[in-house]
Amino acid sequence: MLTYTLREAADLCNTTVKALRNRADRGSLQTVLRDGERLVPHAELERAGLLPDAELKDLRRRVELLTDELATYRQLVVSTERQAEAEREAREQLEVALFERQAAATQAEATAAAAAARAEEKAAEAVGAAAQAEQKAADLVATGDELRALEADLRAAGPIKAWKLARTRRKAADAA
């Protein structure tokens, strides 16, 4: 541990021995008594801010720490904004897919209803038309079930899961 006599500390700090002694007597400057002589540790002079440029060094160190912390927070903000944008886009894609499926289901229902009306009018074609209507109805039920499942998944999914779900559905649609 680097220590100074009161005279050496006063010279180093550009102050008087009396001023240092008064600080030590008040207790605002810690000293060590060795062989009957008061010694001041270097760290204590730094802590008390008595060394030239000690406050400036401390401020520079704090500025560096705050700058590093600010850079970290900025990176976090950018990362969070990117993630939020990706989640927004995924949600929009899911909503578009849902609306397209709902429109297709509505159109398919209208087509099935028209086919059923024609089937009643044409008794001779009733058997063939009924088979076609049943197939379309089955497709509608499957589409409706799929839409309900998709709606339930979308309601239950958080943004990230919704994005993953949209990606999985797109891949399945592309494969089909």
C-alpha cells in the first residue's frame, strides 16, 4: 500500500500540511499511524478527490461506463424494434391468409348453395349433382375446420408463435 507523510501528501495535492491535518482531525481524511508518524494512503487521497485530475479521471471513467451502457441499450432497442417489425409482418401475413380463406369459404358456400338449387330443379341430374354437392360440402367442412383451427391458433399464439405458424402454413401450402 502506497502511503505518504502529511508533508509529501500536501506537496502532491498542492495544499498545505495544516489543511490535510485538519481534514484528518475531522475524520474526512483517513490516516494510518506508523512509528508515531501520520501516513496518508494514496487510495485515500484519490477517494477524497485531493489528487490533481482525480475528479477528472473519475468523471472520464463514469462517462466511459455510461457510454458503454448507452450503446448496449441502443443495440437492445434496435434488436427489439426489428423483432417487433418481424412479428407485425408475420401477423399481417396470417391475417391476410385468414381473410383469403374466409373469402374462399364464403364463395365455396355460395357455390354449394347454387349447386344445391340447381340440383333440386334438375331431378334427372339430382344423383350426380348431389354427389358433387356432398364433395363440395366436405371440402367446405374441412376448410371451415381448418379456418376455425387457424383462428384458434392465431388467437392463442403470441407474435412469435404466430409468425412461426404462418411460416409453417406457407410451407405446407407451397408443398401442396
